Amino acid sequence: MIGTIIVALFIIVAIAAPFLAPHDPTAVDARAILAAPSSEHWLGTDNLGRDILSRLIHGARWTLGTAFLASALIVTIGVTVGLVAGYVGGLLDDILMRVVDILLAFPSLVLALAIVGMLGPSLMNVMLGMVAVWWVDYARVIRGLTVGMREREFVTAARCAGAPAPRIIARHLLPNVVPSVIVLATLELGSLMLAISALSFLGLGAQPPTPEWGTMLNDGRAFFQRAPQLMIYPGLAITLAVIGSNLVGDGLRDVLDPRMKR
Amino acid sequence: MARYLLRRLLYLLPVWLGISFVAFALSNLTPGDPARLMLQRQLARQPTAEEVAQARLDLGLDAPFAVRYVRWLGDAVTGDLGESYRTGEPVLTALITRFPITLQIAVLGVLGALAIALPLGMLAAVWRNSPVDHVSRVLALLGASMPNYWVAYLLILLFAVQLRVLPVAGRGTWQHMVLPSVTLGLAASASLMRLTRSEMLEALGQDFVRTGRAKGLRPATVVVGHALRNAMIPVVTVAGLRFAGLLGGAVIVETIFAWPGIGKFVVDSIFDRDYPVIQGFVVFMGSVFLLINLAVDLSYAWLDPRVRLGGS
């Protein structure tokens, strides 16, 4: 419940950012550099005199938007591979699962780091790096569920009725894995946000002056002793967003997929 | 045991080949021509078209992808991962000399995680649904939700800047190790704490705990000496598995606390477009993880004969 409210608030802020933000997030003000909070700048300003609150509000678009988009791509690829490998089986299954094994041999950050390193720092490349690494978890879970369903009566019935494999996968198997996918995707959205902002924090993701939260933290590093607000608020924003999505994920798991409850 | 070891090693071979292939294929993602890039560095000017063509020939870049992969693989198995564009040192040497620092950070992280998770998880189980339990639940949620690089700066602000009891960054004394290990340990401790709690709850319901209580042992002896010892087995296993992830996650802590480990080296290499280092990092870390997984499997086999005899 609390989680839903938090997530809903963040989404509203992200959508309505241009109307909510009191200032332009990239407008430089030489008269107000590292200013303390005031009635004009509620959370103070950064080293270039930019309004921190406005940057945070616009940052919701970048940080959440990237995480949602990456999540959508990850789910699409992972679920497709999982369903196909699980239903078709045989050599195709073997090949796909060996690929999954190899990708799982790395901790996710190592490979994502290397992909971003080769492509060059940018938020787009961070997203590609995350997608390239994270789909494997879904592929493995969904393949497991699909293998379990392959011999069930409703699938056999569909096959006997002459349904082609793509139709069985899309119409009969997919709807059965949707609850698990939703739970998994919400539970992982938080970690995804943390990973994306971590790479931005290392300077590999969104580039200045983009008000992405991880990038804001990276910008604030040089000034954090003099002006801690530069680091405290963006970190707080990330933490709240992650807490929200973790709580929603836990709630959804209890409702949709009690088997996953540990 | 020897046969089991052999079987495991044979299984690792294709996975390692896959890792090497991923590392090699990654280098083909780089925007621009590697030969031109190398010449630009060496000559410090724009190379002519003939120079680029000659360099491509010298580097063997004209060969098809598969041929280049096999050549590269031949070098890689003999420990030749190329040279760093930036420092000129062999990539493998550069990674190996920096690895102990990363290893130290990961060990500190695991120890930090256990130091937080074991006592809190234990107390949360003993006093179930008490304030301690609720606090541990909130801590677990926070630990899993806070970006660890942000936590690092909050800790620096509090302990190094305000209280001045710990150094801001660097390494050398034990004081330098406290903040990195807490930073890394906090995130890893969240799930370990919940695991300790649930394992403790199960252990506390066992017969040997009742026996211990019945024969008049002190409650602390029963809880710590009997229940916790049994609950620790799965917790330590998971902590061991987390260790591999912490090696990869050390990048951030190395950057913040200025520890010259592998992660910091790679991030610097990324900004410098030092591709051989990035490629070598993938092969090196991939190999390290395979060895860690092998070690974990072997320790199970050593502890439990059913594992090593099963399936043979």
C-alpha cells in the first residue's frame, strides 16, 4: 500500500515534471552558487547555481524512464527466450541455455561495465549493457515454468486441435507465466534502478548536464563536504523510489504468486 | 574425488571458451577502427590512409572474425592478453598486481555483512515480533534499497568529516578498512539478515534446542552455541556465493575510497578507451568466478560424499 503510493507519486512527478519544477533544471545562475535552501530554491542550488529541486523532479524522468524502458526490453527478450527454449526444447533449448550459463558466469556488473566500456559512456549504452546482461534471469525462470507446463493437458489439447507452436506459446503458455513475470519485474526494478544509477555515478551513464540522479551524485562528489545537499537529496530520491518498487514487488508476490514467498 | 575433480574441470572448459568468446566479441563493439585509434595514440596525430592500412595488416585485422578469434584465443591461453594502450604494461600483469586489493575489499565486505547480519538476524529470531525484529526488518529493506555509493558518502560525512574518527579515503591502517567494509557489507547484509532470521527460527524449534534448555544450559549457550551454529551453515554458504558478486561490486568502493584495485583500473581504462584492458578484465574476472564456483562445488563434494558419487 505504502509502496504503491510512493511509486504512483514518483510516476506523477516524472510525467508532470515541466509543470512541477519551479526552475529550468539546466539553467545556470552565477549569483546563486551552492546556495543554502531558501524560499526561491527549496533544496538549495548546486555548484553551477542550478536549482536542485527542479533537477530532482526532472531527474525522475531520466532515472525512472531508463529503468522502465530497460525493464520492458529485458522482460520481452527474457520471456521470449524462456518460452521458446522451454516449449521447443531439444537442440535450440541446449544452445540457449548454454548462452545463459555463460552470461551467468559473470556477476552482472562486470559484463555491463565492459559493454559500456566498449561502446563508450552514455545513458543509452548503460541501458543496452543492462539489457544484455539481465534478460538471462528471466529466461531461466520462465524456461523452468514452461517446461513444467509443456506436458499439461491444456497444452496437449491445443496441440491436438492443431494449433501451431507460436500460437500455443502466445495464447496458452504466455498468459500462465504473466503473474510470475510481473512479480519478478517489479522485484528487480529496484535493483535495476540501483545498477543504472551506479554506472551513472561512475560517470559512465547520463552525461552532464542531464539531471539523472546518479549523474547528480557524481557531479556533487567534489563539493560534498562543503554542500552535502548536493549528494543527500538525489540519494534520498533513489532510495525512496527503490523502497517503493521493492514494497510493491513484495505485495504483488504475496497476491499473485504465493509460491515464490520465501 | 580425483574423478569428480576431472569431471568438473571438463565441464568448465566450454563455459570458459564461452567467456573468452564474449570477451573477444565485445571488442568488436568499439566504435571506430582500432588500428586508427592505436596509431593516433602512438603518433599523436592523424595517421595517413596507408599507415592505417599497414597497421591493420600488422595487427591481423584484415582476417575474418573467426580467424582473429582463434589467434587471440591462442595468445590468451598462454597468458597474453595484449598490452594496455595507456600504461604499456601487459594486461594480465596489470590485472594480477591489482587483484589482491579488490580481493581484500570483497573479503572485508563479506566480513562486514556477516558482522551485521548474524547478530541482528539472531536477535530478530529470538525476540520475534519485538521492536528488535521490526528494526531489523526496516534495516534489511533500507540496506537493499539504498545505493551503496551514497551510503559511503553519508558514512564519510558522519565519521570522517563531522566526528573525525575515521579517515576519508586511502588505505594502510585498520581505520581505513572500516568504512569500505561497512559500505559494501550493508547492502549484502540485507538478505543475509533475513536468511539468518528464518534459519534461526527453524533451528530454535528443533529437538536439540529443547534438550539443551531441558538440561539447564544457559539460554545464551543454547541460542549461540547450538541454534546459531546450525543456522550458520546455509548463511555462510550464501555469504560465500555473495563473495563473487562483491568482487564485481568492488568497483564503486574502490573509486570512492581511492583503493587502486582492478575495478578502479578498469573504470579509468574505460574513460581512456583502453580496450585491451576492458577485454582482459572480462576474461580475468570470468575465469576468477569459474574458479570460485569450482571451489564452492569442491567444498560441497568434500563435505558430502553424496555429491561427488552422484551421477557417476
